Amino acid sequence: MAAAVSSVRVSRQTLAELERLRQVFHTRSADETILQLVRERRSRALHRMLGSGKGVVSRFADEDRLAAHD
């Protein structure tokens, strides 16, 4: 499946920031840099949503199970 191509207008300041981030991320283009930023942001958001009890809630052990079948 081919990717759709479109143009986006950004300020010179935003373009300069994308170029700096491109060098930091070692990406080949502004498009790859934006994708990297989206992935990182999505990962952080999922971690906040799904990892809220990390370090607070302990893992379940077999002793924690209720005896449902007697």
C-alpha cells in the first residue's frame, strides 16, 4: 500500500526544530522525525494509562486466587 503524500505548512522556527530533532533521532527526513515523535508520545501515554500501578501493586500469586471449585 503506497503512502499518501501531502504538504504541510510550518513556520521556519518549527522547521529548524524538526531539523535539530532529526539529527538527535538520526532520522533521514522530517517525516521520519515526526513519526518518531508520535511513537514516543503514544508510548508515554499508554504507559501512563496502563502502568499506573507499577511499583505500587504487587503481582498476583497462586495464594491470591479464590477457591471457586470446591
